[in-house]
Amino acid sequence: MFINSANILFKSDPINYRKAYSIIFPIFAPKHMFSMANKVIFPFILLVLLVFQGCKFISEDNATISGTFTNLPETKLLIYQVLPTSKPLIDSASTDADGKFTVSLAVEKAGYYTLKSSSKDEITLVIAPGENLILTGDGNALRNTYTVTGSKDSELLAVFNQFTMANLKKVDSLSGVFTESRMKPDFQFIKNSLDSAYLQIFNFQKEKVIEFINGHPSSLASLLVISENFGPNPLVSEKTHPELYLKLDSALMIAHPENSLVNSLHLRMLDFRAEMDDMKIRDSLLKAGMPAPEIILPNTSGNEISLSSLKGKLVLVYFWSSWNALSRQTNMNLTTLYNKYHNRGFEIFAVSVDSDADLWQKACLIDRAYWMNVIDTKGLASEFSKTYGVRQLPNMILVARNGTIIARQPELSQLESLIKMNL
């Protein structure tokens, strides 16, 4: 108690050594301060005070994690720090017979950590110096049930995680229906309904990500949220939502310039800004009336097909992927247009950016995509994707019979009228 009282005095008045000295050693009243004996003792006592004060500052860098996990008695918990290129184990703790635990971490600056049970169920935390996190959860399903208090960023992340888990549970239900319906005669109708339902859930999740980032641009939790996939599918990226990434980069560099992952994002954004400048130049070459750049890629038989070989036809250059939910939905819409106008000279030159040719060919059969299919296994990083400025999937450009560009990224609702006008 005496040391705490002295600390209060030092904080309010750093020069007020005399009062602090009297509190700790009442026998030395202020009137005795400057006796010869006290002049010898005083520097030593002052040194002791400063040591205690220094220790207090060091302890403020520590953070504690404690809590109770049901169904997880006497279990070792592993704590890792998340760095740009590694994830070192930094500490561990064990739950007691009631699932309770506590551990103190040396945290110099806010950063990312994961806590993993022996079952390899893992939760992610954002921890800053001096925070005291309290966790609860069911040890049988830790990530699905955990709650956290004592850390604003970790609390935000936990709430978002609960939202994500609920949506993934809905997707699991759709997968169950899909599996049960594969042999039914109306499977295609059921699949179309399931695809639409999945797309609705996917878009709901994407909207939540955008809302989260816009609401908390300076939170370290936002960097984790913006980087998450929904199942195998990315929700947002620099190419699909450049403004969102640039906003986050600017805010985090102001709030957390010392964080290594924030700096990694910043370096990416510097490269991205340079790429954006390059994209502006490329975009100028894709305006209406400009010649469509050549594409030469292998078809499903392995034979190389060129876009220019379709000159004389009205061609929709269509970039897509089997793993992209919106592309699969678009395939169904394009099938109707293709069947309606193909005999009149309309063709689709579909460029898949799949890395797996087998999945690509299966998707073509399932979606009844019987148009001109080619594949670019280099994905969105390929020269063709860059040349056509493909920043998101699906991506479409309508090319006239003479090989010049008519429209870039037309809405599906406008596409049919454009086809009619140019056939």
C-alpha cells in the first residue's frame, strides 16, 4: 500500500520526493529531511523508490489471459504469436479440474495471438499491453462458442466470428441437401435453388465484412476480417474493393505503425497503388471502339484457340472460375442467352482462371456451358487477366463482329439488348 501511495505521488508530482519519503518512512518527518544522517540515507531510499516505480512500468507491458472452458479439464493450452512469416509458440497454460486457467504474457505492443487446445481447436485474439482478457467457452467446440472480455479488438473479432459461424452452419445445411438430392430427377432444379441460397448467404457475409471495416478501420481486428475467406471463396480483395483496402491501410498505419502485419499490408498497398496506376493505362486500351486484345489458350481438348479466330461473330469474352459462386450463377443466366442467340452468330469465349483443369471441366458439364471454353491456369495473375483488367469475377467484355469492343462489364439485364442490337 505504501509503494502504491508513493507511485500516486510520483505520477501527480514527480518532484515531490519529500512527501513520498515521509509516507514510506513516517519516522523521518519533513523537518528531519536535511539532517546529515538523512542526507546519506535519502539517496538510497530514493533509488529503492525508483526501482519499484520502474518495476511497475515493466508489469504494465504484461497482459493476462484467464478464463473457464467447460468440458476441458486438465488440458494444456498453447499460445502462439502470429507474425508475417511465422507463428512461434510463446507460452502455454493448463486448465485445472474445473477448466479454469490463467497465464501472463509479455506484450510490448498490440498484436495477434492464437490459443489452441490439445484438440487443435483454435481461437484468435488481438492483445495489447496491459489488457486482462477473460475467456469462456465449450472445450468441445471452442471456436464456435468462445466469448471474450477485456480487449476491445478481441471482443469485436469474437462477435464477427459468431456471425461467420452461423453463416457457415447454413452452408453446411445446403451441402447436406445437395448430397441427398444428387440422384433425384429434379436435381438440376434443386441445385439451382441451392446455388441461389448460397449466393445470398455469401453476399450477406461480404456485406458484413465491408460494414465491419468501415466501422472499425483503425482496429487490428479489421485486418483479420478483411483477409478471411468464406469457405474456399474470398469475400473481398484489393482488386474487387480497392477503396476499402486503401482506407484500412491508411487508418492502421496511423494507429499501429509498429505492427509487423500492418506493415506487410502497407507494402502490399504500395505495390497495389503502382498496379492501379498501370491499370489506368490498360483501361484506356479497353474503351468502346478499341480492338479487343488477342487471347490464345487451350480448350477442353488441349488445343489452343485464339479469340481472333472468332472474328465475324458477336463474342462475349467471359472470365470466370468454377470456385466462384457468382460465376456459377452467371453460367446459368448465360446458358439461356447462348441457346437463344448462338445460331444467329453469338458466341461466348469463356476464359476459366481455375488452377485445376479437372474441376473446370466438371463445372462446364454441370453448368451446361457448351460454348467455347478455354483455361488459363495462371489465374488472375496471368497476362491475359491483366491485359483485360480483370479485377473481379465474373468479368465480361462484348466484342463486335469486326473485333472491336462494344461494352465492358455490361449488366446481365442489359446484355440481351446489346446482343440484339449488334447481331
